Amino acid sequence: MLLLKLLTVPAFLLLISLASRRWGPNVAGWLAGFPVVVGPILLFLALEQGQAFATQAAVAALSAVFAMIAFSVAYTHAARTLAWPGALCIATLVWLILATLIAQVPASLGFSLLCSISALVLAPWVFPRVRSVPAPAAGKSDRLVYRMLAGALLTLAVTLMASTVGERWSGMLAVFPVLGSVLAVFSHQSHGAAFTTVLLRSLSTGLYAFAAFCLVLATTLPDLGLWAFVLGVVVSMLVLAFSKRLLALNTKERKPANSTE
């Protein structure tokens, strides 16, 4: 299982990097919303800690979508004036504060749905406006390797922590922005703040699929057992396909007049 997680995330980062070069940050960010990190972590928790534990972790993960989107919003605003270390520190601090506040509220599916839906609906309107995005240049192969290595190490750290801190924080840590932080830092370094803003804004749209996956697990895992993960993947793929229309709509509505984005 550990080997699966360490291989899946770097492979997905490679796919996103190739998509970014081919289709730009909108498509790359949208693809990054697929639950490639939370899926293996929750499956690992279900196998090691039990299905009841994993169910509550999925409920917590659903609520933590709010903190995950806040991370992206904070990073993009900070990136307008700061280099990546400063922007990453601010965004991580915002995630930690919000995750801590959410964790203080008694766990319930209704609260988790409220958190995730409100964040997903408001997300397109709170990112900085972007007038132009540079075409993605071909990245250096060594930088791509570093990106994949960073994703694997961060996934390992989050997984090890998630198995020791209880079901609520296990779910919160499962939604730590592993892909978001790696993509933000390397995109910021390579292509600048505007490119990163478009990528992370599109990621927030792709998170509809992420939220759908967590919701399916939270509601069906007690009855379906591990088959709930299969159903969750199928539903999240359908939602991801649907969200592509929403991505196009949000991009059109957010594009300023005379924009070259």
C-alpha cells in the first residue's frame, strides 16, 4: 500500500505536468482535483484502522475542502508580491488555522457538506484576476524529477502522520494540499504568479470530483465496505467530466475585458 501511494502521486504529477505543457494551466489544474492523494490514504486507513474510522476520516476530509481551497487562494494572492517560500508559508499557515478551527466543530456530514459546498461555490470569485498567462515553456527534466520526488515525500509524511492522530485529523491531513503545494511552488518558479493563479483556480473547480469521492465514502462505506472506493472513483470521474463545463464557464466569467488570458 505504501509503495502504491509513493508511485501514484509522482505518476499523477507527471501526467499533470504533461497536460500543462500540452493544454495549459486550466486543464492541468482541473485534472489535479481528482482524489489521487486522499483515495490511497483513506483506503490505507480503512485497511489498517477499520471502516468506521475511515468513514469518519472521509467526513472530516470533506469538510477540509474549505481549508484546501483557502490554501490555493492565499497562495495566489501572496504570490503577487512574494517569492514562493513566502507564499507557501502564508498559504500553509492559512490551511493550518482553518483546519484547526474546522476540527473543533463536532463532526457531522451536514457541517462537512456546508463547508465544502460553500468553498466550491465561492472559489471562482476570490482568486486574483489574471489578464494574461505566459505559454508554458518546456520544463527541465531534472525539475520534473524534483517535483515528483517532492510529491512522494510529502505524501509519505502526511500518510504517516494521518495514521497516528485520530480519525478527525486523519481526514484533515488526508486533504493537506500535497498536489496543490507542489504544483504551486514549481509553477511559480517556472512560469510566474499569473500561470500559478490560473492553475490553482482551475484546481478548485476540479475539487468537485474530490468532494464527490469523499461524500460517497462517507455515506456508503459502512454498507458497501471496500466496494465504496470503487463507487467513489466512478462517481468522482463522472463529476470531474461534468466540472469541465463549469471550468469553461468560470474561466469565461472571470476573464476581464480586453484580456489575453
